Amino acid sequence: MGLTGKGSWDLWIQEAVLKLESGIMFMPLKPMCLPNLGDIKEEEEETVAYRTEEAETVVAYRSEVDEDHEYETFQAIQPRDRASVRILVSETFFQRLLDGTGGELTYKNELEDMSKVSSKRFKKLLIFASNDFLGLSRHPAIAKATAKAAAEHGTGPRGSPLICGYTNYHIELESSLAKLKKKEDCLLCPTGFSANMALLVAIGSLAPLLCEGKKDEKIAIFSDELNHASIVDGLRLAERHGWVECFVYRHCDMSHLDQLLTNCEIKRKVVVTDSLFSMDGDFAPVVELVELRKKHGFLFVFDDAHGTFVWGKNGGGVAEEFDCEEDIDIFVGTLSKGAASLGGFIACSKNWKQFIQSRGRSFIFSAAAPVPLAAATYASVVVARKESWRRMEVRKRIQEFQALTGIPITSQILSIIVGSTEKTIKASQALLKSGIYVVPIPGPPVVPLNTGRFHFTDPMLNHS
């Protein structure tokens, strides 16, 4: 007699996890601790290499919105900044990584209260896998803004922005992001992933409203083949509703895109692309895309997740870097990278915002960010704008990394293809022995078979 109910599902899920592990497709959590600022300061005093001769300059910046709140900004790298690129992993987990067993399930005893464990049992590593591109995660102005909002409001009213979660803190943050992207308005979302999902589903829902039920009048959406998973999943969901037809063009191949656009008979067209591709670290050909927009008149959606705050004179992103902000119709972005916070946003016209907030289901059915998080992110926007030297440091690190390795790179993301899964893991172990933590991407489902690689991110902080 066969098993039924919970017993069957327990066996099925156990078998599925074992198959993931055997195929080296299981993605484990990585338990780690963060160093205290005091420990970093002691190392600064002991290590001449980390000393800086630059005089620390503190500038008080008064918020344009809150006249009673000051944000301190600095003109050089501080010890607290370097703390954001250092991590501690337990000796037992570190050894498992070296032994090649780090891809297995994390043992329960490795998730014990690490604050009670002696620091001598931890291995110190430099992290080259963080998305904290500007090193803002330890900035005192952001920490103070977070603490102040939490002390005054707790977590704030909890609910959807359409019900009770939309406060003055959220409105101020949206306004600052709209100004940064030079757009009329902005809509905050729980994550960058949900922002793309909300936007693409909303775009798909335009058709039945405008076409009065005529199924032949769809919306055509053209997507780069290496676009982020959030775009891919958003397109799949929009397509399932029956009003969207998707076309995938070869990576950054403008001739192929031009051909697809020319041959497409659907009147309403959309082109969506990453600005900076996370797996290869290359920029989208935005200038050429703008020329195609002039030729074909499509709606241009630009996912600037990896470019916002990092590129452009004011941190406006890749479009600002290439001086074509006015040619982008809709920006999508994340707040978990350059802003060192959490959340996503859609910068657009007021009409587009009103439409997305009414039709984007991943926005409608999600809670708004807690007030302290919104306050922290607003502080990040201010600091990132004022401390423009951080963007210059990113460029310096890129040049230094290229000089050191001889590998031509153009952004803060460096992808080094190693090959097979086994070679990738062995190379990762060699880097660990040198005190460098970088997560290997050995193969499927993230990258194709035998294209295992390292995904280096090189923030502005001085690793050298």
C-alpha cells in the first residue's frame, strides 16, 4: 500500500534535496559573523598598510526635507568603512569549505548563538562578494537616522501602502529617488525583484483595458537574453495572462533587436534590459538602444539595479553616465546594493505610477517597508549624493584590479570563467586559503554547464 499525505511529501522533498546535492545544485546558507568596529580600529593601528594620511573632514549636511536632521558626511575612507568588507566564519565551516563539503546542508551546531563563541574560533576573511558597492552599510549618519526613526515610531504602521503603510518617510524617499533619476515620480516596492514583477505584470494588463477584449492586440516585450531573473519571471507571469508576446534578443546584439522590432507587427512595443549585467559585468549598449527607440518608438524600461548610486556624476546610474536619462521611459532599481539597504523602486511618470500601484500585484499585496528602513534608505540617498568621492574610489579600484590581474574590466563586477564545476570549486578553495571570500558559481541553475565562474564585486573600499 502506497504512502499518502504528509509521509509521501516528506520522502519526495528529501529525495529532491538529495538530487540537488548530488548535482551540485544545492544552494546552502553561509553562516557568518560581523567584526566589531573596535577590532577594526585595533587592526588599523597595527597595520601601516591600512593607514591613511588624508585628514578626516566632517561636513554637516542639513536635509532639504527635515530641517532638524543633520547627516554627517566624510571626505575619505574611515575604519568603519573597511569593517563592511570583513567577515568572520567559524573554523568548522571554514574547514568544510576547504574540504569541498561546504555545499552540503549547514549543520545545526553551526547556527548556534555565535555571540557566545570565542572569537579565536573564527577565521577572518575579506569579502569580494558583497553588493555594498559604496561601503555605506557602516555609515554613522545612516545608523543614526535608523535609530532615530525607530525610537520615535517603532516599526511604524504595518500594512500595504494602499491601506496604512504609506507614511511621510516613504513619500520623502520616493521624492528623492525620482529626483535622482530625473523622473516625475517614483513607486517604492518591497524588493527590486518585486518591482520588476509589478511593472511587467502591469504593462501586460494594459492590453485588455485598451483593446476592449480583442485578443489579437497584444503588447510585444523585447528582452535581452541575459536579463535578471526578476525580469524573466515577470515576463513569464505577464505572458501567462495572455496579453503579452515576448521576444528574446541575443545579448547586447542591437542588429538582432532591430530586426525583431522591424518584423514585429504588434503596435505596442516595449524593450526591457539590465543596465549592467550581474553575471558578466558588462554595460548594456544604452546609446544604441536610445537610437533604436527613436526609430521604433518603443517604451524603454531600464533596470539600473547595479548602476544606481554607483555610476553617473550624481549617482543617477548608467543612464546618467552615458547622458541619456531623458531617453529612458521607466527606471527600475534596487536599494540593496549601492544604497546598502533593502527594497526596490520604479521611477516613472505620475500616470505610470498610478497605473502600476493599481495593477502591479506584487506591489498591491505586499507590506510597505518599516519606517526605520525608509529613514535609513533616505539617509543613504543623501550620503551617496554628497560623498561623490566614493564613486571615484570605485573607479580607482577597477583600475587597480585591472593592473593587478591584467584582466580588462569596465565595471565593479568582474566575472572570471573557470570552466568545470570541479575546477571552479578548487580555485575557490585556493582563494579561501589566502583569506579571500568569493562565492563560486559552479554551474546550473545560475550559469550554463562548464561555464563555472567567480563573481567578484569590487567595492570602493581599499582591498589592496
